[in-house]
Amino acid sequence: MADMMQFDLVSPERKLLSAQVKSVQIPATLGDMTAMPNHAPTITTLRPGVLTVETDAGTEKFIVTGGFAEIGEGVSVLAEKALPSADVDQATYEALVKEAQDFYHQTKETATNDPGLVDDAAKLLQDMVAVGTHIGLDPMQPSL
């Protein structure tokens, strides 16, 4: 199976997937990336987005809110929160956006001397809002 690699996706709640895969599209903080067998060793942080896994059986998509990905002989993703995209309905999506919006407002209040942290929280919120568009839900327009 030279064209396959081990992939593991875990969140604090559970292991979501452990399988041999062809590729993994990762919503990395510095830009989307695709990991395939023999990829250069890399560790990256995740931003909110859609993680797409290609297996022999087809494609599986997961919503992640952040975390880390380690690419080596295989790919291990440690997500802050991860859900199969098929399980994310409008109410679940809106709860995720509200959580990101609350984090933004809290950061804005407490990090008055560090505009970089506020900018990072705003970017996180906007990435979470964009997830709705990517999975076919009605995107929210939270106020900053």
C-alpha cells in the first residue's frame, strides 16, 4: 500500500477516524495544505475549517475548530473540536459561531493592550463563519 498512509483524527471527546487514506486536506493556520504519502515531515496548527479525507471507500469531511496536525509517515490530527460534517446542522453550526463570537468579545474586552490577539480572535470568528458556506449551510453574519 505505497499509495496509502495512516490517518488518525481525535478530539478530546473521541477518536473520529483511524484509517488508511490516500490524502488529507488540512485547514492549516497559514493556508490549506494537502498531505499525501511521503509528504515532508510537518507540524502545523489548524484554523476552523473543513478537513477532507480521501479513502478507498470515498471522501469523508469533518468540521474542525482548531488544533494541531502532525505529518510524518502518516497524519495525526489533534482537534480542539471535530465533528463529521454530516452531523453539523444549522443549529450546531450557529452554536459553533456563537462560541467563536463570544471568544472574540471576551478577547476584545481583556486584551485592550494587545490588538494582535483581538485580530487573531476576529480571524478565528471569520473562519468559523466561512465554514457554513463550505458545508452548504446559511452563513451567519456576526457583528464585530
